[in-house]
Amino acid sequence: MLETYTDFGFYCFIDRLVDEENMTANDNDAFTRVIHKLERLAPLEQADRDAIRALPFRIKTAPPNHYLVKEGAAATDCCVLLTGYVCRHKTTSSGDRQIVSFHMPGDILDLQHLLLSRADHNLETITEATFALVPAEDLRRVAQQRPLLAEALWRDTLIDASIFREWVLNVGRRDAKSRIAHMLCEFAARREKAGLGPPERFNLPMTQEQIADATGLTSVHVNRMLFELAADGVIVRDKRQVEITDWSRMCRVADFNAAYLHEAA
């Protein structure tokens, strides 16, 4: 998958990472977070957890703003995010970017590659990130052998689709302040469920430009809306550190209802 890219910068990235590859059976806790996430989606048995840990994988580390997957590339692996943050985006023919999702440790970034042979979007790191590349054919084989694991993976893809639908609503129908507030609420809620800390206080990994590309706004407008949320008394900001001081009121400003995340599924 990664080796198909030909731009100079990406080849430098591959060269930097090649010594970090470790194609082996899981002999550590690399997949602890993804197992934890899948267990929230289906009642996995010990054999399911063992099957995930037995998958072959290659671990790589990428700096910020590097492509893990490019649209149109052949897709032979599924990418499991171990540390750091990643965004999924599409670009127009003129180069304008629309970010369609943010991802955090424990996410499987491209489950569609179990059945689709080419990438239809880009995956790009927001921060430095460590990720495991699992051959799609091996993950597909395990899913076919383990029905509960297949159910969890299927639920994960359905929840991804639910999040996409909410993002369409967010960009298409909410005002600018609500868009930003909604994005912050979702990030905080998902981060808590992933075991990364409480929702009331966190560091934003994304830049204002990236928030703008996720919400259909300009960076200047994003900055203005963050100041307004602070002036409204629902958040306190210190550079990229955000504290939500009134969660209920923040949810009202955001028009945020976490039901679409299906965390009780």
C-alpha cells in the first residue's frame, strides 16, 4: 500500500521508517486499545482477543502532516492507530481539502479495505503517530472465522457512517459557533470512551486550519468562534488546551446529542 507513492517526500518517509518495521505475530500489547474498543461493540470471547493479538503486523511511526494512505492507491493493509491523531480527508481537483473525520488511538482507520481494493480518500497524520499495518487478507480471514469479531468490525463501520452523516448535518445546517462546539463535544466524548482522559479538559491536536477544513470555515472564522465560546463562558482556552466549563450548556450551544456515536450498542 505505502510503497506505491512516488513523491520525493513520501519516499523519504518510507526510508526513515523501514528500520522500525516488525512483521511478526503480536507479542506485546500493541492492540490493547483496539480490542477495548471492539469489546464495547460486541461481547468478544477470549479466542477473539487472542485472534487479534495473533495477527501479523508492521509498526511504523510517522511525523505530523504525512500521508498514510493516498486516494487511488492500492489498498492491501488495514491501519490501526496506536498513538497520535490522524484525519481522513478528500480534496477537490483544485486542491481544496475537506476533512471528513478525526481519528484517535484504538481506531482502525480503513476497515473498508477488507473488501475494497483501492483507497477512495486520504489519511494524513495530525500529530506524530504510531500505527500498525495489518494485511487486509489476514484480518478478513480472522473476521470470517470469528463471528463476534466480525460483528464488532461491522458495527465499527456502521458507526463511522453515522458519524459521517452527523458531520454532513454539522457543515450543512449548523451555524459557525455550533459547528465548532459540536466538533469539540464529539472529540471530547470519543476521547473519553477511548480511555484518553476526561471530556472536560484536553489538548487539541488539530490546528485552526484543520478545524476550518473539518467545519467548512476559514481559520480566521474558527479563531473568532473559539473566542466567542470562551466569552460565552462554556470553554476556557490556554493555547491548545481546552477546558469545557459547562458541559450541559456546551451541548446546547453545539446541538450535540451523543446518540449517533452508538456507544451503548
